[in-house]
Amino acid sequence: MAGQRKRSQPAPDIPEGLPLLHRNAAGIDVGSREHYVAVPPGRDPRPVQRFGSFTADLHRMAHWLKACGIETVAMQATGVYWIGLFEVLQAHGFQVQVVNAQHTKTLPGRKTDVQECQWLQKLHTFGLLNNSFRPVEEIRVLRSYLRQRENLVVASSTCVQHMQKALTEMNLQLANVISDITGVTGLAILRAIVAGERNPEKLATLKHVQIRASREEIARSLEGTWRSELIFMVEQNLALYEVYLAKIQQCDEQIETHLKTMTSKVDPALQPMPPSRHGRKRRKHGPGFDLRQHLYRLTGVDLTEIDGFDVQIAQTVLSEVGTDMEPWKTEGHFASWLGLCPDNRTSGGKVLKRGTRKVINRAATALRIAAWNLIRSQSALGAKFRRLRARLGAPKAITAMAHHLARIVYRMLKFGQAYVDQGQQSYEAKYRLQQRKWLEKQAAALNLQLVPRQGFAP
């Protein structure tokens, strides 16, 4: 009848012929204000109930699930609303599975909260849901510290951009004569400008000895239009930048304190860390302590020995995936979880779309940065990346090389193997040998034979 509201369709039934793997399973539809919970029929006169999101409501939910004989619970990873519920249920002894929402959203018709929790309960009963990866507690704590530190670094960079914009609007071209306005010389000049100094010659006397530009060049770059509102912007952003630097320092202290409490795999006194063959300089805004030593103690291997890696890329990967590779059966599973494997969509035997899955993963992003760092590396990995870049283009080559780096990281953490670079020449010789074998195979298929050219060294 026109004008009447359509009723929502019931959740589809799963064939009863499937084996019941979790008879005491429940499903929870997580929300910001309330959660809908479904238990198997017959456990309660009301098998679907609604609970609030306050802590007392979560404990009441746990007691109700206990009374219904529930042992395992499945819920979707909805934002961050599931974390408090997860911890409460886990504290009550439930086996909690956090599942990907994309694996359960293919419901026909309208979807309601009641249908969603019932559908989750059915899928979990028959074992059709995969548990999402969640690192151990000490890794999660480290990850929280590092993510907060990353947010502070990004915020400080925003302040630098705002200061640079204000200087450019006043036509103070300081960035054209010094590489970093937040270095020793740049900060000294900015503080003097904020303090009221306007004489370019006096500001140029604050030049550090390592600055290549002369004092005359710096003085000419500081001739501009002094505007009070823009000086005010520089003053505020400079104050915020210094505050963020102080907060980053506090974050480094917390990270170092937590790293000292984490479980070690090796004793550096008995198995000292080998010296780095790269000799990289400390990155700006890098940690103020020996992070490489801590990472070696936690993993038993030095990930910074991988070409393209530095200590901050290594710490990002470890804080996202942990030091234990047991959740992934093979290195292929690990690369697939990172979203670095092909995920071609096919229909009727035809490939409709090529590419990788859309996965937002900080570890995968760090591996892609490491892959791009190989662009000028005189190593086997650098030679391979340049060959892939010439054949596939930069975007695909970066993903393919990040996949290769993920496999190396998996082997190192899984088996405790150190990375050994075979060298660029060794890689190129091996590649030429592979090409020669391929050509010989193709020639044999055409009933031909390859004859080496006289005086030519392959």
C-alpha cells in the first residue's frame, strides 16, 4: 500500500548443514551510544538485547552473557568504540573476536542493528569470521606513544609552514639562502625578529659558521615589508613550534622508559649489535636516545641493515606488527595483510580490475617509503627497484618493492636471520643469467640455438 513504510527484511539463513564450530557464540553490533547483542535462541526469552555504552552497562552486558552460557563473542571494528567493550569482555574471560566490517556487510535489503548482531552471531557460530590482528599489550602501548609523537611532529611542521608563509608575504626570502628556517641560524633570526629587531645587517650577524651563504646574502634576503599582523603570526607559530618540540622531547622520554620494560630477545652484553654499514645521520626530529640499540634488543636482528630502512622506519613497522610473526603462517600472508599483494577482480574468466586492496596501514606506508629510498642505493635491492621502475613505472614498482621488503622483514623476525646485501653487481649478474636461460628456453621452443658472439663477455 502506498505511503506505508516497508518492513526490513530478515537476515538470511545459513544452511544448517554447516558444522557448528562455536555453539556458545554471541554477536554484538557496536555503536557510539548503544550496543545490540544477540545470543543463540533458547538462551533467554529475549535473545537480542540493547545495552548502553557506559562502563556499568558493559559490565551488565558481560554478566548477562555469562548467564546465557556464552563463551566467545564476535564484534565489528567500528571506529574506536569497540576498544572499551573489548577490554571489558576480555577481563570477564570471554574469547573476543574483532572482525572486519567489509566481511559482513553484504546483507540484502535494509539493515538494522538487530539484524546485524543476529547475522554476526550466525556467522560466528559456523566459524565463518576471521579474527583481526591485534598486537600484544606492550606493542600497543609503544604504538600509542609513537603515534602521538608522529602527531606532534606533523603539528610542528604545520607551524613551520605558517611561519614560512608569513615571511614570504613580507617578502623576507630567508628560505632562499638557508636550507632550514628551524635550524640554529633560522631560529636565532626568527627570535630576534619577534623580539623587535628589524635591521637586516644585525640579523645577518646571527649566522652560524656552517651556513654557506654570506652575511651580505642573508641581509639582502631580510629586506622586506614589516607588517605587524604577520609578525604576530610568526610570533605565535614560533611559540607553538617550541612547545611542540618540548612535547616531542617528553614523548621520547616516555618511549625510552617503555622500551626498557619490554621483553628482550637478546642480551646486548652477550650478543653486541654489529656496527652499521650505512652510517646514516640522525634525522631531524629523530629520537634523542639510541633507538637502534633498543630495537636490536627487542628483535634480535638489526632491521636498519636493510637498504632503504632507517631507525624510524624500523620502529614504525615494529610498532604496528610487533616482533612475533606467529599470527601469519607465511611471508605471503604477511604481505597480503599489509595490502601489498595483487587483488585482481575477475568475472567470467576475465580480469575486470587489477591492483592491490585498499588497506590503510602505517607499516605498509613505511615500507613504501623504504622502497623509494632505494632509488639511488648501490645495492642489490637498489638495482632491483630501478629495474622494476623502468619496466612498471614508479607507483607499481614502489608497491612491488615494498612487498619484497615485507618478505625480508618477515624472514628476519621469524627466523632471526641477519640481512646480507649481495651487492649490485651480484644482482645484475644473476639477472643476466636468468635472461640468458629464458632466451635459451625460447630458442629451444623454436628449434633454434643461441650462439655466443665472439669476443663478447656475457
